[in-house]
Amino acid sequence: MRYSSFKVERVIFGRLETGEDLLKGLSEVVAREKVKSGVISLIGALSKFRLGFFVPETGGYEVVEREGLYELVSCVGNVSWMDGKPVVHIHMVVSDEEEVFGGHVLEGCIVGPTVEFSILELDREVYKKYFEDVKLNLLDL
């Protein structure tokens, strides 16, 4: 187990609008606000989602993609840094009237009609690095 303790430095509240890409929008906020590292929480709805399921044997993702109105039931994650760029890493659960999906959020999730977010910025930067044994970029604590 690896962990570290942080203080919350500030909270950023906001909303993404219809048609925006979820990950690109959040990444833009993180870069513009110069977020050191943080915790992200979101609620809202999407008109399209793309979720990945990690495949350990290949180190890649199996992708599930759907279009339609999907309630963003739960979405949480973090902000860290890798190769000089902020990394927004979030997982979400979405549902319509009949099905529920969950997984790693990929680019291509489209907001519709809105997504509200909160980012709790922490007091120092956290970095990710590649760990060969699990074929993933993980927090380097």
C-alpha cells in the first residue's frame, strides 16, 4: 500500500454544457486553473458515453460506447500529472431506463444537457508513472 496525506487548498465548482466533451472540458479547467492535484466529483447527463474496461493481458481497454440520454449516476476520480501534463482520471456509472454501465471514462463522452462538477484541489502535485508489472500509469506516492 502507498498513500500520502494532503490538505484541500480550494474547491472549484462548475458546469459543462451541451455538446462538450467531458474529459476535454475537465482537462481544460484543470490546466486553466493550474490545479496541482485533486479529487473530482460529477453529476449530470450525457448524450453519448465511451467507457473502457482494462484488459490486463494486453494492457489496453475494451470499449463500450452508446448514444442516447444517459443519467450520470456517479462519477469520481482524481487529477495528477504525467509527462508535464495534467491527467484527469475518472470512472463513472451511467444509466438509461433499462441498462446500467460503468467503467473508465474515455474521450468522446458528450455532455447533454449538462454536467456539474466539483474539483477539490490539494496542496501539492501528485505524479503518475508507468508500472510495468500491471501495465498501467499509476499514482507514484
